[in-house]
Amino acid sequence: MHEYTSTARVWGLSCPGFPEEVSRARRWTRDILRGSPLVDDAELIVSELSANAVLYTASGTQSGSFHLAVAVSPRVVALSVTDEGGASTVPKARQQGERTEHGRGLSMVNALAHRVVVRDHHGGYTVTAELLTTVGSPEEHPC
């Protein structure tokens, strides 16, 4: 393969920070990944990350928004949500009590994803969850 050619495909969606936009992000992700065995996990991850952006950051304000990216390659599906900042803490999974109503989202994302990365992004955060599309050792899939 030529060094400037990529087999990855990337889609992006910007959504106003309204709670109902979380369902739009889910549907959009489901449409992109239609037929993939990862579609259900991806939809749940996008739902959790988008809801967190709307509920806990400036993305959920009157003029706020959040941004979603889906990258699909032969080995990985990467789901990224970028918020507009304003959260008092860095997004991270927390151990919650059995009766707690909120705070389990990132723990669920961590359980579903092969890897979760949180990056500072111009005052906000981008949370990326990676789902492996193939099973096997890295030696079986050279870069």
C-alpha cells in the first residue's frame, strides 16, 4: 500500500447540546456501522459519551454543542466525542454504589472498549473509545 493511502474511513457530526441530540448521535452511528457486529456496543458507547458531554460540560448550554467522529479501519472502530469544556473534573470511570443513578457511563464504556483515551482539547475533552474489529494477536495484523 502506498504510504499516503489509508484504509480508514472517518465520519464527523456536530450536534447542538440538546439532550434529544444524543438519540440522533446514536442513530447516525448505527447507520454508519449497519451490518457490523460492533454496532450495538458502538451505539451504547456513543450514547454514554454524548450524554456526558450534554449533562456535564458547556456543550449542554444554550449555545453549546458536541462533536462526534467515527473512524472505521480493518482493525478498529474508534468513536470520539469532543465537548466544549467547563467540567470541573477530567472524565474518568468511577466506582459507584449499586443504588447510584448516575456515574456508571464511563465504566461501561471502559468495559466495552478495548481502549479508552481522554485528551484535553482546547479547554474541553475528547474521549475516544476503540473497539477491535478482529480477534488475534498484533503479530497477525501488521501495521
